[in-house]
Amino acid sequence: MLFSTPFKRLLLGAALALGLVTTAHAADLQPLRVANQKSTIKALLEASGETKNVPYEIKWAEFPSASPLGEALNAGAVDIGALGDAPYVFALGAGASLKVVSIIHAEGRNTTALLVPKDSPIKTVADLKGKKIVTGRGSIGHYLAIKALASAGLTTQDVQFIFLLPSESRLVLDNGTVDAWATWDPYTTVVTSQSQARVLISGNQLLSNHLYFAATRQAIAEKRTQLDDFVARVDRAYAWANTHPDEYAAAQARITGLPLAVHVEVAKDTHLSPVLIDDAVIRGLQATADTYQKEGLLPNHIDVSQGFDKRFNAERVPHSQASR
């Protein structure tokens, strides 16, 4: 009896889920090349036990930040990687042939925030007019700053942006070279606990705080079984992190070199949950893309709906559809 390719993939996927794949069958599966930013996803999967009994090889590729990770996806050097709202928009804007296959939502106290020094005279976002804001160009912090300014009736023309890496950003905030820092956890927790920086405005009400797992179209076509399995492992790993914050924090601290207490605080204050790919999610990311185009950071309009694959919803059962 001959089976069609989709049906064979369905059978193999079911076998993966039940742990019924033999060594011979597993050998037929191509390696999955996973982009890893500062080992975060790898550490999560290892700590949660999700790297055990994987019936295909995971080839990890390490990247220091979202920008080169997006470039690697664009070049087809990796099959799948995780990006925030802004970096994914820039990847699509660069012409990347990518599709989001999984989304994780982070709900926390200060998952993203615009920070000022503890003794700063700046009390509201409106007070930032004429001031200097440090963040990463094209990062989620950059987008947060733009959204925060807009909420106060300001534009990017009303402030001066300084674009630096997080480690450098903290230094210039602490020494007074800049007036504010738009960043994300664990850095928000680091500077609020160690430097007593103040949260001027949290991104919780301004941003989606989504993490997008994007795969190349070629990987979707040729490695769907592996992608389905990998997405399921990531979902289970984040669910584990919610119930094992101390273990998750310890795994992160070993990578970042930041104090364990910082990661414990972040882990206990953050809930991570899967989100379905739906029209509301797509509209939210379209708003991000339109904002960047309006600010001149994207040269042309992009239709972000082309960068999602709703077929992967069938493989996932979110605990709840997170608010956006």
C-alpha cells in the first residue's frame, strides 16, 4: 500500500509523540538546525529534560543577539529560531522567507520597561522630550520606546536615541550619559534591584511580549515532522519553567553570569504560555511593522500575514489565549 507524503508525515508524527520511532526510522529524519540566542532555548530544553530521546539530531547554532539570528534564518543557514516582535518584523522586511510556527507569550511585572536612574527628575514619559534614550536598534526595547513616546504625544524626533548592547547600556545609564534605557528582562530586574533604577513605564500595556518561533519555508516543507516535535518540546519546556522557577533560573544564571537571585526573581514573576496564531496576533505584528515604516526604519510596507503558518495550530493546545 502506498501512502501520500502528508499521511506518512502524520503517521511519523504520531509515532514521535508516542515514543514509537525506532532507531532505523529516526535515522531517516534530517537534523533540525536550531538558532539559539545566547543558549537560552538550549538551556531551557536541557533543564526541563526535553533534549532526551529526541529521534533526530538537533544542531544548535549560537548567536549573540536577535539581529544576526534573523540574518541566519534569512540566509537559510538554520531551520528555526526565536525572535521578538521587532526583530521578526525586520527579518521579514529584509525579504526573509519565514513563517511563524509557534508563539510563546511572557506575562510578567516588567518583562519590558523604560527605565530612568533612581534620582532622575524625569517623572513621566512626556519629560523625555529633548532627552537621550539608550536601547538596541531594531530591538523590542526600541519599539517600546517608540510606543511609549507616542502614548505621551511625542515622536522619535523629540528625543535622541543611542544604540548600544545591554551591557553597555547599563553603564551609560548608571553614569548619567543617557537619561533613560528601554530594555527587557532580566536587565529590567538587574538595574531596578542593583542600581535602584525606576520604571518610568512598563511595556505590559504597550507591547504583546510575544516570542515568535520562525521557520524557513524549506524547513516547513522538508522537516515538518521535526518541527512539530520541536514545537511540542518547547511548549512542554516552558510549562515546566512555570512550575520549576528555581531550576529554570539556575540554568539561565549559568549562561548569563548574572546573579542567581535576579533570574529567580524574573522566573517567579513571569508566566510563559503558548499562543495560537490567529488574526489578532497578526494584526498586532502588522501594527509593529507599520510603526517602523512610519518612523523610516523600514523602507517599504510589508504584509506580515505572509509570515505566519496557521497549520501549526493543530499541533498545539494552548493553556489559554494570552491577551495582546
